[in-house]
Amino acid sequence: MAEISTSRLKDILQRTVGPTPWYWKTFPAFSSVAGQRFTWTHHGSEGPLGYVVTLALQQEPDKPRLALNTYCRPFFVPPTYLGIWCPEGRSIRITCFDPDQLKAFDLIEIAGWFKPSSERIYSAAAPLAEFEISLGLPVGMNKIEVPAELQTVDELMVPTSYPAKSPDDPAFALYVVYLNAGLVEVLPQKWFTASQYQVGKQWITRAARDPESHRIFGECFGSGSFLLEEDGCRLERWLEKSA
């Protein structure tokens, strides 16, 4: 196999969506079926709206239609929907919204309670569809029931903590969700253990698949960016190490 270009993977990684609020600038910009253009706003790290990221019409940035708390990742659902995935207890919650059905609300409605709450998504309109994936699934491929509205998405890369029984067991995993196939593959990251890393201070923030080699690569906060071996569970090499 030809050498996998480090610079090319690093370029793709810069555009890969990461969690709110730290990676909000990677969130997808899009227009709805009605031709409305939407933009994201980060409300800083202080005050009653600290760490909150909102979605609003480009011409009405002060009238949010969706608010995201920490650890949410939005993604495009072809042809015209917006998906959000986030941790929800011992599950991964995946939702789907029609941007044209989102309703404006006043920021005062969420000021004060949303930031410290366990709620991850706030909207005045209900999602078109949603479901949860248990974080207790066995290693390997598992069948899941996916709502029709989300089945146009090929693959969703979900980094998540993993229940390690000892300091040498994997403390993180990648859930590779094949929404169109109704499958999820659980890939424990065998290199990421409590004996090797500061779990909590260091964590996998985002991951993607190389369209050429089909290998998985990603970013570990506090460590750097990495390329996995073909099995998707072991570290092949670092693309770039943190100082």
C-alpha cells in the first residue's frame, strides 16, 4: 500500500467536526430547502450562556432556533436535514431536525439553567426522529434500529469513554455507526489505557476515515493526532504530537 500522507490527513482533520463548544467553528454551514441560510454562534465561556452554541438564521443571529450544550456534534443528513449526536447517560443520543421547522426562541428562556443542566439540546420544535445507542454493546458489529430520516447517512464516527476493568484495559472506544445499514461497530482503543494516559484530562475528541486508504485517524486532546492500524483498535503512529 502506498504511504498515507500525513499532511493530507491533518488537513482533513482540521475540517472534521468536534464537540461543543471547543470545535464549534468546524460545524457545518448549510441552507435549508426554503433557501434559508443558517449560522452558528458561540456564547463565550462566562455568564449564564457560557459554553452554549446556538444556531440561527444568518439574518437573525440574535434569534436562536437551536441551542447545544457541551459535547454535542452536529452533522449533515442528506438531502436537507440536520443531525445532532451527544452523550446521554450510558447511551449515545442521535437526533434529526428539519431546519425549516425550527422555531425562534428568546435566549432568556435558557439563560441560567441550560449551561449547568444535563440537557444537551434545546429546541422549541421537536426533532423529526431520534434514537439511542447503548454504550454497553459488545465489541464488533451490532445491529441497531435506525429511523428512516437518518438512513441517508453512510457513517458516523463516535468517540466515547469505555468501561475499563483495569489500568491496562481500553478506556476509550470508537463507535462507528453505519446509519444506512443499521449497524454499529464497537472498536475499543487498545492503546488508550489509564496506565498510559491521563483519562479525563486526555480524551479522543474527533475521528474520521481516510477516503483513500479507508483507515481511521483522529485527535486525542492533550496528546496529538493519530493514525490507527487497519483493525481500527491499535495505534499505528502519531501524525503530530502535542508539545
